[in-house]
Amino acid sequence: MDDNKPKPSLHDRLKHKSFKKSPHSNKSNLALLQSQLNEKNLQCQNLLDSLQRTMAEFDNYRKRTEKEKLNIYGNAVADTIEKILPIIDNLERALNSIDDKNSNYYKGIDLVLKQFFAILSEFGVESIKINPGDDFNHDLHCAIAHIDDKNYGENKIVDELQKGYTYKDKVIRYSQVRVAN
């Protein structure tokens, strides 16, 4: 009938007056407690290690997603600007084709171009600066034509055929140039 009755815990047995302490039972109880303590310490250490790994993985995930988000934004800006550049090229051609620099047409186109360049500047877009005689740089320039010119050294830029632009050190469009051989 006593089979259903729960067994008393070690703590309860130690408190019970009828429990007789013997040197042998103290050693075995101490060994049992020490074993249980070591097991719990190992479990705690494993849980702590798991928590630290999980926290590190989450931190890496957070940093990676933040970097990906910035890259997506940067690529979207660069793609949008790249689609606007032909409009700017056409406005510059229109401006260069007007002889009367005091005409309202010239002033209107010039104003629109200045607004475009101000917006590009706000986004961090810059034109690639080129002067005749600069060294050709394949990271920024695209050679459209090669000419023989004694006034320029080898691989020197003679003139720019189309402006290039960068966005945060990324080339959106390479400058198209004529190079001397």
C-alpha cells in the first residue's frame, strides 16, 4: 500500500529524526550532492555557452542585414541616377547649342541643370573631373577612341566625349574619353 507514497527527498530524510547518520552515509550523501552540483554546473555552462552563441549569431545577423539594407539603398539610388543621366546629357547639349547666352531659353535650361546638379550633390553623386592631359584610368574612364597626337604623351586623355559620375566611390557611369597613343 505504501508503493504509491512518494519517496522522501534527501533533504527531508536528513531532517527526519529517525534518520541515523553514519559516516558512510554522510560520504555517500556528500558524493551524491557533489555529483548533482557538478551536473547542474555543467548544464548551466552549456546553457550559458548556447546563449552566448545565440547572441553572437543574432548580432552578426543584425549587422549583416543592416549592411544589406544599405547596399540595397545604394544600388537603388545608383540605378535611379543612371536612368536620369541621359536627361542631363540632353539638357547640356541643348545648353551648348544656344548661341545667345542671355536668352530666356538658355537661362531656363541652365536653371534646370543647376537644380539637377544640386539634387545629385545631395545624394552624394559627383561628376568625374577630367582635364586634357590627365592619365587614362581604366577604373574611371572608358576609351572610345585612340588618336596620334604629338602634344600628348601615351595614354593621356585628349578630351571627354561624355561625362562620368560616381556615387559614394562607386562608378555609376564611366567617362567616355579620347586617348592619345
